[in-house]
Amino acid sequence: MALAGLDIEQRTRPRESFGEWVGRRGTAFWVTAALLVLMPAIASPFWLVQIIAYALVLGMIALSLMFLAGYGGIVSLVQMTVAGLAGYLVAILGSSAITQISLNWPWWTAVPVAILVATLFGTLSGALSVRTEGIYTIMITLAIASAFYYLTLQNYTIFNGFSGFNGILPPVFLGIDWGQGVPFYYLTLGCATLAYGAVIYVSRAPFGLALQGTRDNPRRMAALGFDVVAHRIAAYTFASLIAACAGVLLVWYQRQISPGTAGVGPVVDMLIIAVVGGLSRPIGPFIGALVYVLLRTFALDVLESVGLDGRRYQLLIGLGFLIIVLFSPDGLIGIFERLRERYRRGRDVRDGAMGGGGAP
Amino acid sequence: MSDFVARRPIWSLIIILAVAILVWLIFSIWTPGMEASFGRKRVFLSALFNGITLGALYFLVASGFTLIFGLMRNVNLAHGSLYLFGGYLGYSVGEWTGSWLAALLVAFLVVAVVGILMQVLLFRWMEGQDLRQTLVTIGLSIIFADLLLWGYGGDTFQVTAPEWLSGPVTLPFAVALRSNGEAVMMTYPLVRIAILFGAIVVGVLMWLALNRTRVGMLVRAGVDDRDMLSATGVRVQLVFVMVFAFGAGLAGLAGVVGGTFQSLQPGEDTRILLSSLVVVIVGGMGSIPGAAVGALIVGLAEQFGSVYMPTYAVMLTFVIMVAVLAIRPQGLAARR
């Protein structure tokens, strides 16, 4: 039965090539892509780096969470910690203002090692947490994340304790200073696009399909001969790779890193970003990140301009998140899709009525 | 007990040996050689007692958390906020009435009502959706944290212990010998001993209520198979509301207790939540004896860690959690 079902599935949906996939994109995709590429010509440096580039970096970390949650059914809170560890390693192995700890490796060895070690850490956390199921994962990963936070806070020999590292500069490579606004924007845009494409590709590859199978029915997948645990750990590895790359970008963006970067607040914020954007599509985390960054940057001014206490923006975030979770479990994407569906249905009804009336 | 010894002879032997060594360490007079390698006995004993009383506090918080989780599969990440709310409330009531017991009672009742509201207004409508419930509790914890910051500001508060519980008490353990051969006895704050005693009473009462009463039977049946319990005609929603109220109330009560021998400030909610998470992961999710064992282990690990290896204290707790997850992923005391 199951095999017959799979056969039909494969016949009706042949695997499409990348060209076909690009050709199938709608206008919205091309408009967004063009807007992002041409952004430096339109936006001021503040908007370019502080808003869009920052949202892209946070979006990448949230994307790694979305990949695990959306395709694997694993809600992991450890992704921000993976990013934080990668950032710390860039500071420790590379150069920073804390010269007594930093090893001053050149960036082309420090960054790959940082990404590798952080990915390994994410994989190990995954291996620990997949041993238990479902909602336990969120507790175990939260505990791992907070252990990392308290370790960085208390440890002065490696992580330099409360103050962390500052003066971490993006490299100068190919004659371009990647710390400048426009190059840094294109760097983050490039990395985010790669990560986005990789998630879409993996979600359609046999591995991604098997992962979605383990999400929907782990026992049946196990009965079909798939190693469920191995698939979940591999999903952690892939997601941690994205988060680690984003962590390197994050430390280059902030130029400093401290325990607060991967504290309990940011760890939970990543989940909020991913859920508010929507866990069903890879574009969701980026939308969520943009909303989050806009809210963080402008909530104070907006609240004060309408006569409220500007310090209560955390309350605003909490209420907004609660409303999204209560009324639209698939986030802003879900709201958007429902509106579009309603609009389309309304148009169909109108068209139908008109056609009926005009027929002879 | 004898069953355990028969099934796990080696483990029983190790546990008995460890307990014997511990008892000997507590009651013996330490030789200078031991003091050189382990530090002074007074430091060891106070770490031990601080760890046990901290474990008592963690037990109060985590038992509510694990009960709610076991019955409703609801990971209540707002549990730390309930703790902090109870603590602040207890502080206000204590300042107003001057009675510590009134503070305990009011904190328990009001936070229990908050728990009832949470269950009736929110979680009842999303039964079986684990992730959504957890996300709602995250939203609630952010809102609570900001409301509490709004109401009480960023200052540190401490609940005043009542007159009859203040001051030190002498314990029958010698910490050192004076030159004339007279033993110096250990002194310890009475309030901490009272809290330990209170936690043990609460634990025993909870065990009795769960194992010897009809309601407890319903709760245990619900933990094992919620759907089947509901199919036998029990009004399972009522049981849920009661358990949520009791678990939340315990968190509020623990807030007053924690506010008495520690302090209350923003951020304490997350710290307590994380400790309860580790306690529940180590002890086994949904199990009250597990919460007791886990709380004791985590409390002792935190105190001994901060005395003997200050920079890696957190890592000790964490290593214990990882070891438990690696050997017994379901927790030390869980049946499944």
C-alpha cells in the first residue's frame, strides 16, 4: 500500500530542474529579488545595514530553526547558541581588541574552523536531544542554550566573562573592505540567498522528503527502513551549518560579542521570529526577522509618539506574539495566504456571477 | 525498596557506600590532611546544607512544573514568571500585614487563581497541541516579565522572615576541635531548616494525596492515559484545572520561600525556570519522586560547584544533565 502510494506520488510530481523551478516563480519573487539587489541604490546606509542586513542575518538563524521545526518537526532552541559559539570562536581564533586571549589566526582559517566547530556542537546537541521525543526537545535545547550562556558569563579564561570581546573587524579580501556598508550588505544578501536556496533544495531532495516523512509518521518511516534518529541528527547538522555561518556574519555586524548575544532572551527571540514569520515556508523567518528588527528599532519612538511609555516595547512584542500564536498558528505567511485565498475566492465568485449573467 | 536492591545489586551497593561515606564526612572530625585536600569542614558542611535547602526550593518549583507537564503535556515556560509573581506578591503582603504566613497563603491562592485563568481561558482551547501551548506560555512569560518590571521596577527585594524563624541554630555536627578538645558546633540559619522541613512536608503530603486519595488516583490515571480516563466518564477538564491551580500555586509559594532566603529581581524568573527544566530533565518528566531526586542533585551540584570550582559551576550541573540524557534519556525516576 505504502509503496504504491509513493509510486503514484513520484509519477505525478516529476523532479524539476533548477531552471524550471526559477521559471515557475511568480512576480512577487522577482520584484523582491530585484528590490534586494538594487537596495543600496535606494536605501540610506542606516536602513541598508542596521535594518535589512541585520534582518537577513537574524533571518538566517531563524531559517535554521524553521528548517528543523518545519521539515523535521523538531523545535530546537539551540540554533542561536550555535551562532553565538561561531561568533565567539571567530573572536577567540581571529583577532579582537582582547589581545591576551585572541589567537590572531588569519580569517580564512579562523572562520572555517569556527563554522566547523559550531556545526559539530549543534550536531552533538542534536544527538543529545533527539534521544527524547517531541516537546521534550524544546526543554533540553533550552537547557543546553542556557548552560552555554552561563558558561560564557562565568568563564574568563576562554570567553572573557561578562564583557566578552570587542573590536572584531570583518576581513579585507580581494581588495574590498567587507566591513563597509554596501559590501557587507551584499555579503549578507549572498549568504542569506545561498542558505535560502540550500534549504529549498534540501527540502526537495530525497533526504528532505525522508525528513518530512519522519516528521509526519516516525514509526512508519522506521518500518520502511529509514533510520529516523540519523535523519534527525543530519538535519541538526545542516541547520547548524546555516546558523554557524549566520553567527560569523552576526559577529562581523556587531563587531563585538558578549554573553548577552546568545543569552536566554535572544534564544527565545529566534523562536519568536520564526513562529511570527511562519514555520511552513523558508521565507517566513526572513519576514519575521524584518518585522522584529523594525519593531525593535522603532517601537520606542512609535509608542512615545502615541503617548505610551516607550519602555514597554517588550510588552508589545509579547502581546503581538501571543496574538499571532492564538489566531494564526502559521504566522504572518498564514495570514497573508488566507487573505489571498479570500480575495481569489471573492474574485472567482464575482467572475462566475458575471459570466452567468452575460451568457445568452 | 527491597525490590530495588534485588534488581540492582551493584547500584544499591554504590548508593549505600556513597551514603556511608557522606555520613562519615559529616560526623567525623576532619584530620589536617583532609582539610588540606578538601578545604575546611565548615565550608564543606555549609555547601552541603545550602545545596540541600536550595534543592528544597527547586523541589517546590519543579514539582508543580512536572505535575502540569505529566498530566497535560504542557511545558509551562511561564512557570518562572509565576514564581517571581508569587514572590513579589508575598513581599507586598508581608510588608502590608507583617505576617510571613499570610504572605505564603496569599501568594499560593492568588497565583493558583492565575493558573486557573491560564488553563480555562487559554490552554483548554488548544488541548493536544503541545507546541502551540508552549509558544503561548513563552508569550505569557514575556508579558508577565514586563508587567512585573513595570510594577516593581528593577530593584532587588527580600521577603522578611518572621521573628520566630530568624537567627541561627546550632546543629549537632562538629566542624572543628578547639585547642582544649571542645568541639565547635555547626550553626545554621533556622529559616533554611524550616524551609527544608516545609518542602519535605509538602512532598510527603503530595505523595499521600497522589497515592492515597481518589483525586490523586484520577491524576495518576490521567498521567498514564488521558484519553482513557476521559472515556470512563471522569470530568477530566476539572482535574486539569485543579492540577494547574495547584502547580501554579506551588510556584507562587516557592516565590515567597525563595524571596526569603534569596532575593527577588527581574531575571530571577528565567533562572528558576531553567533550574526547574534541568531538575525535571534529570529526575524524569512528570514524576514527583523524580523532581525530588533531581532537585536534590541540582541543588547540591550548584552549591558544591560554586564552592570548589567557581568558573565551571554551571558546567557541573550541565554535565550531570548530559550524562543523564546519555544514559537514561527518560530521566532517573521515570518509568518509561
